[in-house]
Amino acid sequence: MKPSTQDRTEGKLHEVKGKVKEGVGKVTHNPDLEVSGNAEKKAGKVQKWIGRAEKAVGE
């Protein structure tokens, strides 16, 4: 798998995991889990963006 594709795939995975953690944190009133999920979601978005940039540059 190309690095750009791998970054986009892993980024999407982190985004989804972050959304789930954030949602569980809200439901259980656990602010630490909510913040952790939000951070993971944002990290996933950044990683996905890096994958797009690598693809545009041509790796």
C-alpha cells in the first residue's frame, strides 16, 4: 500500500475511533474520554490531510 493511501486510511480510522470515544464520553459524562476522543478525531483529520498532500505531491 502506498504511504499516502495508508495515511488516509489510518487517518479515517482515527477519526471514527475519536468520534466514538467522544460520543461515549458525552453519554457517560466522562470529560476525559470526551477530550481524548476529540483529540484523536483531530489527529485523524490531520493524518488524512497529510495523505492527500503526499498524493498531490507525488510521494
